[in-house]
Amino acid sequence: MRRALLSAALLAQLALATPSLAAEGYSVTIDQSSHITIPAGARDILIGNPAIADVSVIDNRNLVLLGRGYGVTNLLVLDGRGRTLVDRQVVVSAPDAGQVRFVRGGKGGAEMATYACAPACQRTPMPGEPNEAFNDYAGPYTAYATRGKSAGTPTTVVTGP
């Protein structure tokens, strides 16, 4: 009888503890990454909506979570038997510091522009800005990354005299 009461008490504690574990989540800033340690035995790692967040596996205990777009999704980690080891909400939000947003509105609609400021302000297009303004600035950023990838490697290396 005593063992049954002890088992019931443990089950009640687990039931009360589960919502608090489920309420915990991960918060990451858009275009930033965050290190996550997961339990041993993980086999499958899934993101509910890869347009919001992405995950890279470093090793069997460490992940890097990347904020790709604003929103809420979840991270699911399963073991070899399909049991859930981690099921946490992932929230991707705007940076809290280092940015200035310029918003101007009128009868014709609203205009928004985002700047990264540290120490000087540079135009940095962000999701949510009107397409015309976003495309005017996003193109050069994309082209810059493409040029870097296509630069190639030197075929001849000259070392000393």
C-alpha cells in the first residue's frame, strides 16, 4: 500500500512538472544563432517550420539553432525508439539592441526602413518591410554573398624568395 502511495505521489509530481517543462522554450533573434545542449540518445532532430528556424547538428549532444524568419515553431528531438526527448517552442524575434527602425505613414501607405547602428548606421533590410524598399537593398547583399562564394581559390601559391 505504501509503495502504491509513493508511486502515485511521484506520478502526480511528474504531471505537475510536465507543463512547466513544456512552457520552457528557446528564443533566438532573426539572423542569429544559439547553442543548445540536448539529452544523450538523440537520433532525429526536427523543426516544425524551417522557414522560421533551422538547426545544425554539431555532435550527439550539441545543436545550433538559427533564426530564419519571424514567428513561432517548435524543436522536436526523438531517440532511437521514437520517444520524445525534447519538444520545445522556438520563438524568432527582432533584435532588441543595435537597430533603428524608421516608420513614416500617410494616406498613400506606410514606409519602413531598418538600420543597424554600431557605431554608424547602415541600411539593413528586414522581413516585413515593403517589397520595393526591401528589394532595393536586399539585392546587393545577396550579390555580395554570391560573389564571395564564386571567387574560387588561387591555383598558384607563391611562398617567400
